[in-house]
Amino acid sequence: PIHQSEYLINGELITWQGETADVYSTISTTEDYQRTLLGSVPDMAEKEALQALDAAVAAYDQGQGVWPTMKVNDRIACMEKFVGQMAGKREEVVKLLMWEIGKSLPDSEKEFDRTVEYIKDTIEDYKQLDRNSAKFQKHDGVYAHIRRGPLGVVLCLGPYNYPLNETFTLLIPAIIMGNTTIFKPAKHGVLLIAPLIEAFQNSFPKGVVNIVFGRGRAVAGPIMKTGKIDVLALIGNSTSANSLQDQHPKSNRLRLVLGLEAKNPAIILPDADLDLTVNECIAGTLSFNGQRCTALKVIYVHEDIREEFNRRFAEKVDTLKFGNPWDEGVKLTPLPEAQKPSYFQELIDDAREYGAEILNPKGGETTENFIWPAILYPVNKEMKVYQEEQFGPVIPIVPFSDISEPLDDMAASNYGQQVSLFGSDVYALAPLIDTLANLVCRVNLNSSCQRGPDVYPFTGRKDSAVATLSVHDALRSFSIRTFVAFKDN
Ligand code: G3H
């Protein structure tokens, strides 16, 4: 087991003396299903949280600190040092991703590699940003040298489904733009920070990155209450985001960088290529067991092809392989959150009560740490699985006969991240694409929803997001334009 006893504050690795929280894996190696103890982390509270905050505030020093005033090339050198050291930790981090959150080996490797790539791309984009800001503009006799500066102290909180990638998607651009940070890893996917903590300590000046552990309520709440946080950066659920925002005494002035819930629909038109559509819907609904904010969470299928689509989709879902993350060809893996199978069962029972059936014979079969994907049909607005972001292997299918039906549902939804549109007639699709783009932020043609490649804008309308998180946009989300002006005398 890994007993992570150190936390990072003000450039120092401090040994924790207080209570610890055990970290268990959902994966068991025993016949009688015992969750595996992976290790423990400090269960920190207000006092240490505020020490971390003080360190970040002092390092920022109202924009006068070493880091916010550091030359661009020196800041880049720190980030390059960090990513170089991080790259050497691949094996350890990948292993922890598999054990802590049950992500398959190929997906865990992808998460690590993609994150390294994200940091390298961020460095390149930052260089470009700096080159551009070196150019002068002139309007009406006034020259301007426009550049980008930091915003202040950033609190970063990432999710359990991408504990490395998405947390770093917030942290890395925040750091490189000259902000100072406090970062608390997610509850699941917390130990994988252990192999990286020294790289943070070695690479950045003191106080730039402060790493704390503990429950959000105990750690993040007190930090927000001080009013000293300039940016709340969170990928997760809106309940946590709202509560943290509300605790800030000047919440209306707090800047937000948020990635929240989504209910991305697939819309399948009568002329869709069904082989392709079935494959994309499987990837979209069930990659990492559907535990992605970008997952397809509802499928609208046209009446004319619904029978054929439902049959093929249900057949294929039941052929997917369930197993441990390192098993060859595995597609479905244990769920990291112990309470989730019972929530999914609740959604299934509720839908059945309102008249839906499970289309696939294996649908809803449960073991200690898993529930087999259940395809529910026909789903309607009365059902919880239609209303809630299920974030897991329960797949609602809604039939439609006129395109206005899914469009009206999307317009009425609280969410607006992405949509997948399946159909062959490009002339019919063209006007529809314009309408869909006004309802969500990414329209995927004949392909499932996803975030990557990470250079493309990742955002959402309504309750799905605040700010944009591509490599390029994130640098802007964590900075403000400043400029020096002078006259042509
Ligand atoms: O949970 C949301 C993630 O950003 C999903 O990313 O689409 O690359 O799996 P992905």
C-alpha cells in the first residue's frame, strides 16, 4: 500500500501527523470480494487548508511575487522541468489509474500520455501567445502593447473520472499564466498524485503549487470563505461548484472556470449507416462505463429504424467484455464508486415502473462492484433516467418521428455540451447542424461525443460549463488582458 503521508505547502513536503483516510480499490483479488486496500492519504482540515491558502496568497503577493513577475522563458523552463519529471512516472501513475478508478490499461495509458501532450502543447501555445503579445498595435495615434497577465490565486478541484487529465487541464494553464494555486485531488484517483508530488516541489518556486488532501467540505469550504480565492477552477458537479461559489463572500466577483454536467444526446435519422451508428453509440455510451461528462446519455432514434437499431445495439452491448482493467480486450470495468450500482438499479426500476423495458438480456445484472449496461426503451420524460445525468452504464432510448421532438427536448434541457447526429443526406443535415450548434457547443457528425483532441474548444452552454478549456482557450480563461499604451508624440 501507498501511505501518502506528505503534503506540499510553500515548497515544503510536510509530514502529516493527524487522521488519515484509507483509499480502497473497487477491484478485488479475493474470492469473497474484499475491496483492496491501496493506501491512505491525510484527512486534512481547515487549519492546513488555510496554510496552503496563505502560501499561495504570499507567493502571488498581489501580482508582485516571484512567479507572477517571472520572465516567460523562466516560467516555461519550470514547466518543462515538471513535464520531464512527470514523464518518468508513467508506469506508476498508469497502475494507480487502473487500481483506483478501474480504468482499462489502454485508457489509463491514454490518459497519462494525453496529459503529457497537453502540457507540451500548453507550453508551445504559451510561447506563441508571448510572441503575439510582443507586437505593437496602433490606433488613432495610440500605440499599445497588449499582453496577458495572471488573475491571482486559483483553487483547482478535479473529478474522479479523469483524476490526472482533467485536474491538470485546470492546473497547468493556471500555473503557466503566472497564477498561484491550491490543488486538492479527487476522492478517487488521489494516490496517483503521490508519484508526482516531488516533481511539483522540484519544478516550481515555493507557494506556486500547494497540494492538500481531504474532504472537499473540510478543505475547500474554509478556503472559499476567506474571500482570498480569485478563480474557482472545478470539473465535477454543479452542487459542489454552487456551494463553493456561494461560500465566497464576493461570489459575484469570483472568476469561474467550470466543467459540469451534461446530457449529450445522439440523434439517429432514418438514413443513418447503422453499423457505424451502433459502434459509435457503444463507444459514446460505454467508454469507461459511461462515466464521462462527454458520454452519450440519451439516444433518440427515428421510428423508421428504431427496431433494427435497437436489436443490433442490444446484441452488441451484451458481447462486450467485462473484467479487470489490465485484461486483454476489456471494455467494461469495475465501478469506483461503491454506492453507484444501487443508484443505477433505482433508475432502472423507476423506468420500468413508467413502462420501459430492458432490451438486452444481460442488462442490469449486478455483482459487488458492477452493473451490466441496461438499455431502456421506450424512455419518456417522466422517468428519472431521462431527467438525470446518470453518469454510468444505463442507456435510455427515446423514439421520435419528427426532428422537432429531440430539438425541443434539447432546448428545454438544462445542459448544452454536445450532440451526435447520425445520418447520410448532407443536404438534410446542413440546416440541422446550424440549429444544433445554437443548442450545444460541439456537433459531432456520424461520430460519438468526446472532448479530444484537446486543442479543440471544450465548453458548454447553460449548466454544462463556464469558460472554455482547450489548450489555447484555457490560457485565456486563466488570465486577463493588460496593456501598456503610449502616444505618438
Ligand atoms: O468527463 C469528461 C471528459 O472530459 C471526457 O473526455 O471525451 O476525452 O473521454 P473524453
